[in-house]
Amino acid sequence: MNLIETEISVVGDISKQAALDMINAANDSATAQRSTTTIKKPLTHAVWFSLEQVNQMITTLNHEKLMGMGTDGIRVYFGRYTSKSVPKDNEEYLDRDTILFVSTKIHEDGKSHQDYFEHLKTTIEMLPENRGELCQPACTGSQFDPNKPS
């Protein structure tokens, strides 16, 4: 199979080196902050989401936009698993950092983005998304694995 190389410009794209610099800066900051707490678990360096989960979010949001709900994007929140939120099959996530995707719509002021959770009744419901796979412990395949020398 022949692959055709093309250049695709993506809104907001950055170089691999810039991404690595940003990841390292965040890791350094988190490591310093973590050293002042009683939490001794390894840092979360990344969170992986399946293409199916991402496509489901996009499908739901596009449908709601077409239906006039004012949908305009997704806000990413940083969070931490607690004893009340850790998934039953991933107890090792307790006290680990994660991210959550929350849908947004145009605020009535027309200038800002407002979180929303009231979705159209469809077969797909867009609650805050989480349940990605944390990197630590599973970093396999990451080009930005903090444990690999750069």
C-alpha cells in the first residue's frame, strides 16, 4: 500500500518540540507541587481516549448544534479521582489526575462559552466525558512518554 504524504494545516497545531517543551514544563511543575503533598502516586502524564468515544462526543455535539442548541465546543477540565469517583475496575486511579470534557454553548452575552449538561434526548447522551486510559501506568506508544529520554 502506497501512502501519499500531504500537509494538512490544523487549527491550533504546534510542533512536536513545542508540545514536548509544554509537557515537560507541566510535569516539572506538577512534580514540584506533588512533593509538598502526602499523595505518593506517580503523576498522570496523559489520558488516552478511543476514537469511538471521541467520535461519539463529536456526533452528539454536531447533532445538537444542528438542532439549534447553540453548541460551540468542548471545555477540558483537570480533575482528580477521589474515593467517590474512581471507577470500580480502575482502583489504581485513586488520587490520580485526569481530564474531563464538558460540552459548551454560546453564552447569552454572545461572547463566552457556557458549560451545559441539558442534552437532547437521543440514543447518545453527552454527560461529562472521562473514563480515558491514564498514562501512568499505561504509556505504551506515547511519543511523549516522560520516562523515555528525549
